[in-house]
Amino acid sequence: MRTLAPALLLLAAAALPAQVVTFKSGERWEVNNPFQLDAKGQPVVDAKKARFNTTFDRLERKTTSGTIEVVANRKMEEVVQIEWPAIAQLDQARQMILRGEAANALELVETVLRPFDKVKKVPGSPWVTAAIVKLDAIDRLDNDAALAAFLSALESVDDGSNAELAQKIKLAKLIQKARRGEHAAVVADADGLISQFDGADTLARLHILKGASLLALKRYEDAMNTYLRVPVFYGSQQEHLPKALLGAAKAFRGMDSPATKSQRLGEVANTYLRELVATFPVSVEAEEAKALLPREDRQAAEKAQSGLPTQGAAAPQ
Amino acid sequence: MARTASRSYRLAHAALLSVLVALAALPASSPGQAAKPAPAKEEESPTQRLWNEAETALGKKQYKAALDLFKKLEGESDKAGLPEMAKAAIAFRQATCLYLMAGQSKKTEDWAKVEEALKGFLAKYPRGTETLLDPSNNMRGVVRLSLIEVYANLSKWDAALADLEALRRPSPEIRAEDRVLAFVLTAKVLEEKAKGQSEPELKLALNQAMNLLKQVTAAGIGTSESREAANKLVEVYTKLGMAKEAEQLRAEIEAKGGGSPAEMVRANVQRLEIGDARFQAAEEASDGKARETLYRQALASYQGTLRRAALARALGQAVESKQAEVDQLNRLYAKPDDNQKALIDKAKEEVDSFKKIQAEFTANKDYDAVIAYRIGLCLLELGRPWEAFVAFRDIFQNNPGFEKVSGAYYYYIDALRRIGRNDEAQKVSRDFLQKYPDSPEVAPIAVGLGEICMEQEEYDKAIEQFRWAKANVRNLDPQAQQEIDFGIVRALFSNVDWAKARAALDEFLAKHPKSPARESALYMHGLTWFFEGRYRETKASLEKYMAEFPNGQYQADVLYRQGIVALNVQGPDEAIAIAKRWLDKHGKSKAEAIVAQVPELHVLIGDAHTKKAELLGRKAGEAEYKARVTAAPGPKAQHMKAKAEAEAAKEEQVKASIEAYLVAVRAARSNPQVLDFAIGEVNKLLTGRGEQRRLREIYQELYDWDPKAPKALSYLYEVIKATEKMGDGAEFRARTEAAQSRFGDLLAAARRKVDTLERAGKPNTPELTQAKAEVAKLSDDLAKDLDAVEADRQKSIQAARQEALGILGAALKSSLNDRRQEGAERLVAFLAEKLARRIKRVRPGQEPAPDAYTLKKAEADLEATMGVTESSGSLIAQARLYYGKGTLALLARDPARAESMWRRIADLYKAEELSPGILGTVGDYLASKQDPKAEAYFAYIAEHHRSSEYADFGFAGLAEVRLAQGKAKEALAIADEATAMGITLSKEKDLRFTRARALVELGQFDEAKKELTYISGVREWRGETTSGCLYHLALIEEKQGRMQEAVVLHQRNILAWKKHERWVARSYLRAGELLAKLGQRDAARATYQEMLTKDRVKDTPEAQEARSRLTRI
């Protein structure tokens, strides 16, 4: 197997969709993927394909004819179209955020942002996708200054030509508002944006932001309704489910009162918390959920996580 | 549950598919679409002109005109000497026109004309149009495929399948793409042919179609034709319930597809169909786990479907981008040649087709609602009613015009009921009935309206709801009307409104003589008499039921009722006979209703024996009376004998009665009403007979059924009561009576002797002295005997008390370790109360007697009874021990000891380790000492025990803590939340007072004044808080610059609430300060001086300040 591994890697590499950029002239270059690493962690390089220069402001392509090597250069500004497959590092960064390793995620996402810095708005540029991951990481770090700086960086490149970028900027502004505690405004703005936006990911984010503000305003029923829309309508957006489930559980807790005792809302809240711990055990929210769970349930959840037999905890729905 | 997709959804769905089929299938199968324009010539001949005119008409969709022109051209073709390929092209175009016309008219005769034309083309032109219309397509394949479609439209399945078989064979004449489409068409034809046939036949056809499509997709789905085949295969998989395969293939198509709007829409429709297939499979699955998995999968399919906005945006973008392509081509080729023109036309056609899809999609307003509806159903089935509730609400908010909105309401109401929101369910039901009076769900919702109340046993409300439905809901079908009428009857009946229920039953039986509820109605009719105690009418009514329904479902109950009637009319023996007959006939049944009735029969037997005992008791009484009034010894003895016999027989009947009631109690676990009655009878009888041990045994049995049940505590109290009474047993009374009787005669004789001697006038004789000594000795002996009995009795009582404590301790032990058992604190308090009663109180500073029962001993007993020590057992058990000791100390009037217990709890346990009761009690103590830990305790209650009976402790305490921290805004928010959530309970006064003070702090004086005035006005709250209110009212005046008014209020407080130094001291201080500010220095001095003379106030911190001020004035 050891001898086969590199061959398999190459085969796998060959099977992956290629990265192609199109220049103003109409010329199309295949580009080496700087994020695709071999077994030793080094970028996989195909000599026939172009590669980024060290400062990421140019693409270089070498062609060899006999003993003559010709190097062609193109400025990144000349790129008008990018075709780039999904970048694994962004998924890793998302997972890191989910686990609460926001600083590491931020570091990783920066490596993805850098090569595309000059082509942020070019159609197909992975920069926008990476930017939203960065936004998530900054949000998790609770760093208002970093958020403000990144937002102004985003705004400086927004000329309205990229709808997705414009959406993300609005989202980031909303996050800022929520941080400032302007919850009523967040709710109103989120409502407006929800009716304008259509991407499942963005909508899930907006609902979570709105839910959090409703929770802060102690509008528990509305918060529950908002948070639960995420698992109900955007259930495929797994990365947002932990926040939504946690928010819903908190909302149920808020709704609990002697008048609603027959609805057993405390138990409904605990069910969501248990479900969160069982389904997303390594998420930051699972840790918070465990802290919110009654002692016996928390101990059962911890035992279940460590593979020991559990007692006293109800199975998640 | 019957669930169907909305009609508009289906129509929209069908419309989308037809567009897709047209897009994908027509280029190959319709002759018209595949043709390219004829090459232009430099000089236009008449035939060329005619051709061009015909082509233009065809392009403008003027098919009839085009057909006429092509026919004219055909007539001139020989004269013009046109080559074969041109004649073939003309024939092809004519067939095209006919095909398109038939497509519009959909008339069989038109399709027959197309068939003739296509067949003619194939027969006459073996080389087809050669290269004239398309260099690589002579159109024969297209025509053959079109012919098959025509066959399909004419339902000539066999002809279609025969032709398709030939087309599927490899042949140089048939292009590869056409062969692929032949497979697709075959699949379609097979499916169409099987429509309307039996399920196995349809399944067979689908399997054949699947195999064919698998052949053609096996080589990959790289071309649009093979993707079309794959799409068809997804449909077939879905119809065959192979959702997994369908899902996988759909994902593959999506990956390989070009992302065109058509593909996007189709992929979405497929997702919905796959979801439907999974939902259907889930509905049919018998295994619970498999059902759940299938519902989850269906849910995932629906959730993966793009929502309307996303799809609309994608479609809009596709149209825009295609339009941009057209514009660019127009700019590039200002004077296009034929090829360029063809390119532009193709792009334009694509724009049109995209727009058509967009228009179809825009027209389908229900798209999102359809998805939400399906998601809601899946969630309901998956037991997630809260999420289903959210899904259905989305429909009402965003798609109120959804065609299936009534169905959505129906399930929404179901979700509301499942989450326990019955009032809201009723409100929604009413709104629905008024808003959608013609919907098919009107009947179940109207009936459900009352049923919700029936479930909650709110019968008056149920009647109101049923009547409302009857009066306000139009278009109720007769069955629903009948259900509602019967609902009213049931509600009146359940409301024990017998006369009204009977009247309603009479009306119901007359109005609905053939109702399926007739049997129940007749039976209930009998019962209305029965429950009124009118047994003769009951007998007649139940006999009517028996005659009409000899094998009816209420036979058992009717027989039981007849037994009761017999008890009251024919006599107890007949009742016992009927009860025994009932037990023989039904006693072994496992039916729930019968099992629940078994104890009632035993109660009947018990009642019958009791009645017999009463009769015998009366007989014994009469005999005794006769014996008393009879002087002759013979007859007197006879009467006495009769009395003894009657009493003996009565005793037997009482015993039998007790036995029957005990059996009833033991059988009544599922019948609480009978249980209550029977245990009541047992209690009465056994207590009267002093049989405490038996009583304790039966109560212990009841307690052991479920120690956590709401009634368990009352059973436990009875156990303890009986145990304690057991100590004072009947044997002590008997022993006392025996001793008294034994000494009674002797003492009487001795006293008589003394009397006689004294009356004889010999006062100091030795005889008299001896007689008197004899009386004294007998008295002493009697006293000694009685003392011995009493000592034994006391010993027995003590032992019984100890035993009772043991029982209480055992009960406590079972709930002691469960933090969430709120009843445990009540038991601990009960135990503490019992122990506290025994404590011998002594004055402060005095030492109790060495053998006295002290608080220390009581604590030791508490520890022993609870079976836990301060260092053993679970954390909550230990905490409960401290709680018990604290409560004990409070009851023994030792607050310092109580405080030390609360302090230990606070020092040793985290909030999460304690129960809400302890958290509340200790939290209050900590707050009174300004201990910061109070905050954690209160916060934990507010977070985790919001529906507990101690929730108010959390909110009130937390608000107070926040206020003390200077966070008035937060305090106000907490108090407001508690009020909004109805968590004020026993702490309403505190919450309001905190709220008022927070409002003062925040400068909201009007609102604060209102609140303070309200609190002061509540008579039950008068006391320290009233004094606090006055102080704060004064503060409001002061803050608003009305110093004099403030002083008056402070003075009022000082005068009216002297006892409450907390606020009075402050009032003194503020009054003094204000008077000084007003320049009334003498008055200020007098105020401070007066303050320092008051015992309650003079040692307060405020008094210290007053002293210091006095020196400064």
C-alpha cells in the first residue's frame, strides 16, 4: 500500500475538476491548485499548468520546447472569469469554527483569501466564499475591532457588481448591530433582508441573528419561531444547526412559566439541548448546551460522549 | 392519515413537466423543431418564394397557412422539376404542420392525419430529406420517433412498441441520439400503456421501463439525450419506491448537467417526487423504525428543495444571461448570413423557452407552501410537533392563499394540540371555520373544537364550542351535524346535567333515528335516569336498550346498573346475585372498560352487604327495644336472643362488606373514582372497628403502587395516621374496662358498707375505720392497675410513633436522591413538623431537663429517619437533611440554628445540585445577608425551574439582587418578565415593590407612583412593604422638587408604621434633611431627637447618622 499511495494520490488529483482562469483576451489557463497538498503537505504541482507567483499578483506558466523554457506572465487584474472547485481548507476552517477553534480557522482562511485578493469580485472567485468563513471566525472571536476592519475592507471592494458580496456586507453589518445590542433594529433589518435574500446559507444565518436578538429582547415565542425555522427549512445547512438548536432551547426555557406548565417547555428545552449534544458533540454550542442541561442530564450526556453507558437521559427526538 | 397533494401543485407540477418534455423531447421527436431553414438562393424562383413564405408562416406558428403553402408547393414540385430530397423536405414540413396542429387541437382525427402523413413520408422517401435540411440528419429517425408519439396519442401501444423495438436496434439509418430517445419513448409508452391497469401490471411495466433505461444510461449521461433517459429513470425509480436509487441518480444528473433552468426546475421537481415517494413508503411501512427512517429521508428531500425565491432568481439570471447572449449575437452579426441567423434564432428560441419556464414557475404561487406543507407533515409524523407548528405557520404567513391551506390548518391545529396549546388550537379552529366555511376540513375542525374541551373535561366550554360550531359553520354535512349534536349530548352527560342531557338525547334520537350513535344514546338515556336515582325509570330505559341491542357493547355495564337498580328496588340479595352473575360472565375479560368496571361490581356487593347489615342492625335495635319494654322473663329472653342473633348476622354482613370493598380497592387502580369511594368506605368501617393495622396495610399498598403519584402523599399520611393510632390499641381500652369492672363491684360494696356504718351513727368504730381502709386499698389497687395499663399504652404509642416515623423515612428515602422531586421537601417539612411537636421548649438561658426531648435529639431522629448523615448519601440528600434541620429549628423557634443550616447549604452546594425549594429558601436567606451567592441560586431557578412552584423566588430574588447592584434597568426587566410570564405567585408583592423601586431609580416617577399606590392599597400586603411604599412616594416628591410634600409623606410613614424600623429610620433621616434644606432647622433637630428616643430606631445605622447631623445643626 505504501508504494501505491502516491500513485493513488496522483490519480485522485487527476480526477479532480481543474482550476481555470480566463483572461480579458479570451485566453484560458489551467492553474495549479495551491491548496491541494501531497502526502508530505507540499502543494501538488503540475508543470504544464500555471501557478501563482509569490506575491499572488501574477500567474506564471512555463513551457519547454527542447532546451528552451518560455515563461508567460499574466497580471491577476487581467482575469475576467474563474472556475475553481470547492476548497477543502474552507471546509476545514468551518469545522474549526464549529469546534470553537476560531483563531486557527482564521489563520487557515487567510491562506485561501490571499491568492484571490486581486480578483475578489471576478465572477467565480472563491474570495467571497472565503470571506464569509472569515466573517464567521471573527464573529466567534468576539473581536469587534477585527470585525469592523474586515467590514470596511469588504465595503471598499463592493461596487454593487457582485450580489453575493453585497449580501455578505449586509450580513456583517447586522452582526455588528447585534454586537452593539441594537436588537430591535437587528430584528427589523433581518426581516427586510430575509425577504430579499434567497441562499439557504444566508437565510439560515439571518434567522439565527434575528433569533438571538429576539431572545435578547425576551420575545421568547418569536425567538423560538425564528430559530426553529433553521432546522425546519434549512435543515441541510448542518453547520448552522447547533446555533439554531441552542437558541431554540433557550427560547423554550424563556417561554416556560407556571402558566405554560402543561406544555412542559422546560423538558422541551432539555430535549433540544440533549439532541444538540448528541448530534453535534464537538461543537461549541454542545459545550454550552451541556452547561445549560440539568446536572443529571449533563452527566448522562458526558458519559454517552465518553462511550460509557448512560442513565437518566432521554434519547433525542 | 389521508394526505394528498394540492390540486394546484399537481397542475403546476404537470405543467412544468410538460414544458420539460417539450424542451427535451421535441427537438428530436417533433419534425418541426429539428428542421433548419432551407438554403437561400441568389435569385428567387417562384417555388423558392413559395417555400420561404411557407417557412415564414411556420415560424410565425401559422400552421394552417403554412400547410396550405406547402401543399401548393407540392402541387408545383413536379412541374418545377424539384429533386427527390426537396420533395421529401416539403412532405416533412407538411407532416410537421399537421403534427403541431394536432398538438393544439388534441383531436384523435387530427392525430390520424399526422399518422398518415408520417407514414407516407417514410414509405415514399427511403432516403429522407438527405442532406437538404440538415447535413447530418435525413429526418427519417425523427419521423419514426414522431410516429411513435402519434401512436401513443392514438393509444396504439402495440404499434408504438413494435416500431420502437426496431428503432432501438443498432442501425446505420438511426442516429445514436435517436436510439437513446427511442429507449426513453419506449419507457414512456410502457408506462402509458399500463395506466389504468392493475397495480402488479403497472409495476411490471415500470420494471420493464427501468431495465430499458438502465441499458441506455449505463454508458454514462454525458449527452442531453442520455440525461433525458436518466431523468426518466429517476421518475421510474421514484414510482417504484426506489427513492435511494432515484436520489443517487438525480445527484449524478445534477453534477453532469449544464445547470440550465430546465434542469434546475426538473431537479427540484424530482426532489419533491422522491420526497413524496419516501413519504408514501413511510405511510405504508409497518415497522416503526423503518417508518421513522423513511420520514426522515422524505424530510431531507423536501428540505433539499430550493425555495421559490432561490429558484426564481436562478431562472431570472438564466433568462438575463441568455438574453445578453442574443443581444451580443445581434451586435456581432448586424447582417447575419444563414449560419449566423440560425445561431441567433437558436439563442432566441432558448430565451423563449426559459421565459416560458419562468412564467410557468411564476404562475405557481403555491410552490413554497407545498414544500412547507410536506415538511410539516413529516415533522408531525416524526413526533416533532414544535417544528411542524413552525412549518405550518410559515404557510399562513407567507402563502395564505395556498390552495391546500385548509389541510395545513387541520394539521396545524393537530400540532397545537400536541404541544399542549389547546386554547390556541380552539382559537385557530374558530378563525378557520369563519374564514374557510366551504373547506372540506370544516367538519373535522368543527367537531374538534368541542372535542378539545371534552379532553380537558371542560364540559360547559365544550357545549359552548359545539353550539358555536352549529350556529356559525355553514355547509356542515349531515354526519358532522350529527357528530356535533352527539358532542353536545356527551358534554351535557359528562357535565352530570342529567335532565338536560336526557332532553338532548330524546331530541337526538328523534332527529337521527338511524345514527350509528343510537346504541350509545339509548344507553346514556338509561344512565341519566340511573344517576338521578330514579330506578324504576332506569329499569324501563335499560330494558329498552337490552331489547334493541341484545348483543350491544354496553351489555356488561347495563347488567351492572341493573344490579344497582335491584339493590334499591328488589333488595340486596337480588343485587348480590346479579353482581355474581356479572363477575361470572365478564370477570375474566381483559377489555379495558370491563377491567375498570370490576371494582364497581365489588363495591356493589359491598353496598349490598352494608344494606343487609343496616337491616339487621335495625332488627337488633327493635329486638332490644322489645326486650326493654317486656317484663315477662320468657318473652324478654326470646327478644334478647333475637337481638344477639341479629347482631351476629350483622357482624357477618359487615365483615363481608369490608372484604368486598377491599377487593374493590385492590382492583381499582385504573378507576380512581371507585378507588376513592371504596377506600373511603374501608376507612370508615375499619376505623370504627379499630382495625388500624388492616387500614394501614391497605393504604401502604396504595402508596406502593406509585409513590410519585399526586395522591401518594395523602395515602402516606393515612399510613402514618393509622400507624400512630395503632399504638393506642383497643386492648388498652379493654384492659382499662376490665380493671374498672373488676374493682367496680368491690368498691361499690366497700363504699356501701362504709355508708351503712356511718348511717348507723358509730363514727369512730374500728369497723368503720377498717371499712374505710378497705375502700382506700381497693382504690389504690385500681389506680395501680390503671397506671400499669396507661404505662403500657404510652409505651405502645411511642413505639407506634417511632414506627410511623420509620414509614415516613422510608417514603422519604425513595425520593430523597431525586433532585427534581419537588414533593421531597414537603415530606421533609412534614417529618420536621412531627418531630418539632415533641420538643420540650425552655426559656432562653435555661437548661432543659436531662431526659427532655430537645432540638438536638430531634435532629438526631431526623437524621436517623431520613437515613442520611451530613457526610453520606447523595449531595441533594445531604442538602435535604440540612433543609430538614433548618425547618426543624424554625419550628422549634431557634432561628440562629436555622440560619446556620442555610449557611451550610450555601457553603457546601452549587445551585445545580439543589432542588428549587431549597434554592428558593436558602436564596432568600442569603439575599437577606447580602451574600453574593444568592444571585447564583436565584439565577438558577429563573433559568432552570421556571415552571416550578418556586419560580417566583428566582425572579423576585434576582430582581432584588440586581436592584441592590444598582442595575435598576435589569431589575425592572426581570420584574416585568415575571409579570408577563405569570411567575409572580407568592412573591407578587416583592416583585411589584422591586419594580416600583427600579422605576424610581430610573426616574419613571408616574409609573412608579402608580405601582407604589397599588401596593399600598392591597390590604393583605399591609406592613413593612406599605411603609417602604410611603418612603418611596416621599422620595418621588423629593426628586421632583416638592420638598414639603415629601416631608409630609415621611412624617406619615413615621406615624403610621412605627414598627417597621427599616423604612421609618430612613424616613426620619430624610425628613430631617429635607426640613434642614427648607430652613426649618428646629423642626429638623426635633425630628432627629425624636428619632433617637425611639427604641426600634435608635440603634439603626440611620440613627448614627442622625446623631452626627444633630451635632452639626
